[in-house]
Amino acid sequence: MNAQSDNYVEQAARPVFFNERPVAESLVRSAGDKISGASILACVDDAPASAAVVLHAFAVGRGLELPITLARVVETSPQIGLPADPVEWRHRRNEYRSQLRRIAALPPGASSPAGSILLTGAPADRLSDWAIEHRVPLLALATHGHSSARQNGLGPTAQRILQRAATSLLLVPPGAATDRGPSYHKVLVPLDGSCRAESVLPLASRIARAHGAEIVLAHVIPKSAFVDSQATEKSDLWARLVAQNEKQAREYLDELQAKLRGDGHVVSVVVAPNGDARPRLRRLAQEQQIDLIVLSSHGQSGLNDVPCGSVTEYLATHAPVPMLIVRPNFIHGCGAAAASTMPPAESGLLPS
């Protein structure tokens, strides 16, 4: 591998996993287990957002008991066939290594310094490949790099890493806290009733416990529709269907709330009726003053041929706060190459 490292020790090739039994049965036990043999790879460049990426990587690592490794990619010349300039390479290498040393200084609350590594090539490909080869459980990066700070949506590096679906991601948007080590007060966990969505609860539980944060469980009831019916019959049936869906959603969230409270957490529940989960969750994050969103890459649909579900994809480009996107290879201990393995598409809610 074409890489230069500084204060970096390769982690043992041991996958990170939680108990594979249903989360509703093993939440407390899973939340107490310790993750070992891995580190969070925090990706930095020349953008101001790199400082926020490092701070939030430490904040999440504090909850997951994971050390931090800083990564900087030295981009190679786009002119294929031209040899690398050794003087230019040495200059950039030394510059980037100095940068990594500066930003590796301990933020408030960090328990150990960060390691660092330099890679060469296309940033998205090199970072993804490194994560796969070294079984990195989590990549932390800005939604926009230095070359895409003013673009809408995701920057090209973040977009390509998301599409490659190699590992879980901590996406840090512009404007995330950089003045001090972030302390999370509210952690939002969107749930659609599926085992996949629910399986992130042990992670959210760990992070919330480390920061003394409140966990906000949220479910948006999908809008009901009818193909054809008389107006009076449709109105009556629609009202009964909405009431039933809301009742089931509240019972489902109340059960999870009780289990988390039994483990010592402060937990609130939000059920948003009859709407599109994507913009509603974005507004909810703003209204509730959420500090971190934790959600599964796939929910109820669980399509293996797409890198993430539509809600996750929308929030990746629109969330106003950092978002932890958890892939099944992180939760269930599959290698990164086996990310298509999904838990069953079971649901605690009736479809709308």
C-alpha cells in the first residue's frame, strides 16, 4: 500500500459487532459491551470543516470507546502517465504530516491522542479501500471538502464514499461546532419499525451515556392513500387507519422507551402523523435542538442493491447536525466486503 504513517499502529483485524439477537431483547446487554480492536478514521483536508470532523470524531469515539486515527490523502496528478515530482511529494508530505500533528492535539474530554496516516491517490477510493483493508468500523468526514464547500448536497468525496457503501459514516455538515469539544445533549434516533432501524440503539445508547444526553426516539407515520372510494367512506376509513397507526407507533416507541429508561437513560418519544419522513425528520432535528442523529443506512425496505435508503440519503444531504449512518457490517460483525448481508425485514408496526 502506498502510504506514509505517523504514530499509527494497525489495529487487529477483528470485526466490531453487537449481539445478533433482536435489539428489544438484548438492548441493555449490548449497550454495555466494549468495542475493541478498531479505530475511527477521521478524514481531514484544507477545509475549515476538518476541525469539526476531528472534534465530532472524538465525541463519538468517546461513547464507543474507539481511538481516533487522522487520515489525509495526498491527491495524485490527474495527468495520467506523468511521473511524480519527488521534491513536490516530499514538500506536501511534510506539510500534511505537520498539519496532522497540529490537529491531533487532545480536544476537551479526549482520553488519548490520535494517530495519523497519509495516503496517496483519489481521496474517496483511497479512504474506502483503507477502511475495507483494515476493517475500520467508522469513517468521519465533512459533507463538503475544501473544493466543494459551496455546493449543494454532498461534496464529491463524501458522495462517492456514501455510494461505495463500504463502511459506516459520521457526516459532519458545515457549521458544526468547532469552538470546543462538542458535548451532545440530545441524540435523535429515527425508527420506522424495522429491525434494521432499531439495531442502532446500542450505539446511540453508548454515545448518550458518555455525554449524559437525552435520547429522542422518533417515528413518522407515512401518509395513507386510497385508490378509490366514496368520499364519506374514505374519510371514515382514513381516520380509523391513521388512529390505528398512531396507536401502534406509540406502543412500539413506548416499549423501547421503557427499556432504555430501565438502563438509566433519559428518553423522549415523538410520533409525527401522516407525512414524509425526510423533511419531517430534518425539521424535527431543528425544533428539538438535536446534536447528533444516529440511524441505520437501510430501514424497512432493506434494498440490497442501493447504498442506503431514501430517508438516510435525504438526511445525508440535508441534516443540519452531524449524522452517524450505521451499516449492517458495523452492527453484525460482517467484513466490509459483506455489507450486503442484512437483518430480516421484520417490523414492529403494520404497514400504512
